Amino acid sequence: MQDSAFYQKHVFFCTNLRENGRLCCQQHDAEQMRAYLKQRLQKLGKHGCGDFRINSSGCLGRCELGPCIVIYPEGIWYTYNSIKDIEQILNEHLLHNRIVERLLIPARNV
């Protein structure tokens, strides 16, 4: 961690809910998944200043690729389908700085 960084990593969960029926992250329980990851980090004593921050965001513009999160400072995008996926992101990416290849969303749609 750089001395000037307030958080090691900042995780943004899209929790957007579209009223018009179009695909959106909240249709995949995004808010519950965000709350789960935040609670797990709190239990580990790893949530807050100097560690990790878990936030909700509005639409990140990637809903067509599934529920999504983005982790900064790396700018790594993930999708997820279950608590098991969130656990893997926690254990691999957040705690051990290893990319979870199977859950990656490309940085740009190609």
C-alpha cells in the first residue's frame, strides 16, 4: 500500500435497479452481495481506513455482462453469480492480489 492511499482497494458494486425491466445488477441481488462482502471484511478486521472499502454505485454501464463490480486502484472488473464467487474474489483478489480469471469482465467491450 502506498503511504498516500487511504484504502488498499476500493470495491464498487453496481446496485442499480432499472424500473423498465431491462437487465440490471440489482436483479442479481447486488445489494445483498455487497453487504455480504462488507460483513466478511469487517469480521476479518479488514474494512476501513488502510484496508478495504466496499461501496454501492449507480449504474456502471456493464449490466448486459451480468452483475458487476470494479476494484480500484487496479480497475479490475468482475461479474459474479453466487456467494461462492464473492468469496473467491475476497480470498484471491482482495486478500492475496491474485486475479480471478474465470470471473473477469474485459475492461472494454471489444
